[in-house]
Amino acid sequence: MANNPKQISEQARDNRLVISSDDAAAVTEMMADVAATYSTIREIDTTGFEAAGTFVPTPSKRESD
Amino acid sequence: MTRKQDINYSSVAELAPRVKSGEISPVEIVRTSLDRIAQLEPSLNAFLEVWGDSALDQASEAEQAISSGDYLGPLHGIPVGLKDLIDVSGKETTGGSKVLAGNVATGDATVVMQLREAGAILIGKMNLVEFAFGATGLNPHTGDVKNPWDTTKITAGSSSGSAAAVAAGMIPVTLGSDTGGSVRMPAALCGIAGLKPTYGRVSRNGVLGLSWSMDHVGPMTRTTEDCALLMNVLAGHDPLDPASSKEPVPDFISGINSGLNGLKIGVPQDYFFTDSVDPEIVSSVHAAIELMANNGAEIVDLPMPWVDKGRRINMGVMYPEATSVHEKMLAEHAAKYSLSVRHRIQFGFNVSAIDYVRAQRARQWFSHQMAESMKKVDVLITPSVPIQTPTIADCTPAPGKTAAGGELANFTGVFDTTGQPSHSIPCGFTTSGMPIGMMITGHPFDESTVLRVGNAFEKLTNWHQRPPTDIPATD
């Protein structure tokens, strides 16, 4: 996870988004809380649990001629 | 009490029989609402648009229909406000943003169609946090909504205007949306009832999304009984919403007066009642639990050592989903976003795919823990929020300052993670005179028991009947 303004800017650019240096600095400041969020999640043993929102195909058929 | 005050602070359940009998006309209700709105706006800033003329036209049609014997049910002739992320054909849906200024909806959201079919009168669009992405209720584009109990304080959000309008006696019903607590937090801080139904129970078709796997639409009203009346109109499968559930829909009113006898109420022993939670809030919720125990409920203490992870999982899913929702708009209109919302969306670009999948797996794990824990109880009782209502000034972002209110969603977000039905109602007041909210959370798709408990508590107390103290009385 990016943890400095340069990395934040680079990752944004990789995602086709150009952000200002001020934005990158502000996001960096707030990333500590985001990092803590995913750190907590990574510690959970989810063995045996599939991701919520598993894709389910929508039934369909050929339209009548 | 004057007739206007009576109408302003009546519930739907109180108004409906009077409307049906012709004792009150929908035109009188709408005129009284419009007078109250004119009296209190723009000081409260709860509305983004008020459709006075069309509301009076709808009211006149309702009056004629009812006098002709075509009464459609309890919502017929009742004014309803819609959070401005819900589409109404021919009206703007801005999401409280600059980005969507001029975005006129080409059709009604499913919930709007349901309200129209029930005879409700659409009276306007409610203010909200920009794109519903924030807990304090502040919005630099549309202006902050003031709490009717103390206008220097926040309403919480994101359904800020929806809560303030009901609390102030402007209208009896609004719809809000809830992804981390946006129905229940403002309901708690403004002293009204707010229900987040089970995920998938109420359609989100035609509603701007924030985080598709956790977005809920729910009613905000004066009483629990009114939430049940709304659920009878809003609940049900909608093929236009991919997450819409096909679970059978009960009559939410039929068992609402069954009382507390025979019910088991779970009280979490972790997280919700710790020393970090405001002691006045803890004390009020404990008193509410004791009152319910004295009136037939059995109280069961539940250890939940894992429950503190619920809000983290909620955010872990929300960040990348919100970024995905906003990716294109942000790339094209970054300068039109407020700084704080833009930064929250930019977080998501730094979340890896594996972290998002971990969050979704953790959500299943968490829901399993919750289901196991609740096997022996009908509902959980907790505080709705952990802190007392902060001031608008303390929550307003500024360089070098940590804005207050960051903890607001710590409790509500837990039940967006699980998708359980969760309901906030008033259960007391702080010494500074601000409402305290209690959250009643049930098993998935068992809104009926949640509403039964809420209604039983309201019959034992009068917290929900007190009018706000920091706004003028009705003219």
C-alpha cells in the first residue's frame, strides 16, 4: 500500500487519474487509517469462507426467431 | 396545542385514519408542511428542493380520490421527502454534489414508484452529504444541515436533511440511504426513528450508489410504527436491482403490538459498552434494557470478542467500491468534488485487489460469527453511536486540524457489514439536551421482530414524542 505522496501520485496515474501534490500529501496523511483497516482484515483467518457477492450468472435463452 | 402543531408532530399512523375519515384533508397536511418548511428553512437547510405547487396538486388529487372512496392506504395524502440521491422523473438528482448539477432523472426510482402507488405526496429533495460519503452530515456545496435540537450541532449523515426535516415537524416521512450508518446515525442525533432494512429487502434501482454490496434504502419517521407502514410499501423483490431479495415479505404491522413477552434480547459484552463510549449514552441504553427486562423481555449477555472488526470490514469493502463507482466522474470532474470526499475516493486507488477480496471474505466470516452469536436471541440492543453530538465547527475540516466525529459510524457500520436489519430510536437525552439513540438489530429478513421491539419500547416511553427545543414552535 502506498505510503508517501510520490507513490500515491504514481498509483493514481496508473489508474488514469492525475491528482495534485496537495491531494497526494493529504491522502498520504489519511492512509494510516486505511492501512490499519486492511491490516485488521488481513489478520482474520477466513479459511472456508468465500468472498461475499460471488458472481451468479443470469439465466438467458435464445430469442425466438 | 394548535391544529397546525398537532399536524406537524403527528405520526403517519395518527394522521392516516383522520385522512381516511375526511377529518383532515391532504391539502391541509401539505399546506401545514409547506408553512413549517417556510418557517424553518433556510436556517435548518434540510431541503435542496421543495415542490410546493406539485405537492398541492397531488394533495388535491388525493383529497378527491379519498372523498370518492378510493382510499389507497396509510400513506395516501402523506407528504414524503426524498434524499437527493433518489431519482424522481423530471427532477434533478445531484447527490449533493456539483458534479451532478443538472442531472435530470428520466424515470422514477422503484421506491418512488412504490410511494406514488401508495398515494404518498412527493414534496421535495432532502440535503445530504456529498455523494452520501461521510458521517458528520456536512456539505460544503449545499450547506450544512443544522440539528433542530441545537443548531450549532451536526445532524450526522449522510441522510442529514431527511432526519432534520422529520425531527423539526416539517414532514412525517423521508427516505434515506445507509452504507455505514447514514439512516441510523442522523436518526439517533436528531431524535427520530430510522430503519436500515436487511440488505436486498428494499430496491436500490434508481438510487445513486456508494458501495453496491452494502447500500440500503430505508425509512426515517417519527415512530417505529411508521417505519413498519413504510416497509409495507417498500419491501419486496425488484428485478431491476441485482441485489434484490426474493425472500417472502410479511405484513410488518400485524405483529407490531405483540409486546416484549417471550423475546430474548442480546446485549454484547464487548465493544458497544466499553469505557471509550460516552457514559451518558451507556447509561441511557442500559436503562432502556432494564425497562424492557421489567416488561417481559429476557436479557442475554453475549460475548462478542470479534465484533470490533465489523466497522473495519465495512470500510475495507466501501473504499474500493466507492472508488470504482466514482472513477470516471473523478477523472473528469476532480475539481468539482469537495476535498474531503475526493480524498476518501482517492484512498481506494491504493487498495490492492487481494485486500478487497480479503475484505469480502472477512465479511462472510464476520456474518457467520454474528449468526452463531445470535442463535439464542431475537435481537441485539446497543447504542447507535458512541459519542455525544459534536458541533458543526468541531467537525468542519481545516488544515492541521483533526475534525471531530470520526467515531460516529463505529457501531452502525457493523450491521452494514452483516446486512442485518437495524433500527435506531430515541432512548433518552444527554444532560445538554441532545437525543440519545438506541439500536435494535435483528436476524436477516426479520425486520418484524426489530419493529416489534422498537414499538414496544416506544409504548413504554415518550422520548420520541418530545419536540426539538432549539427551533421556533409552529406559527
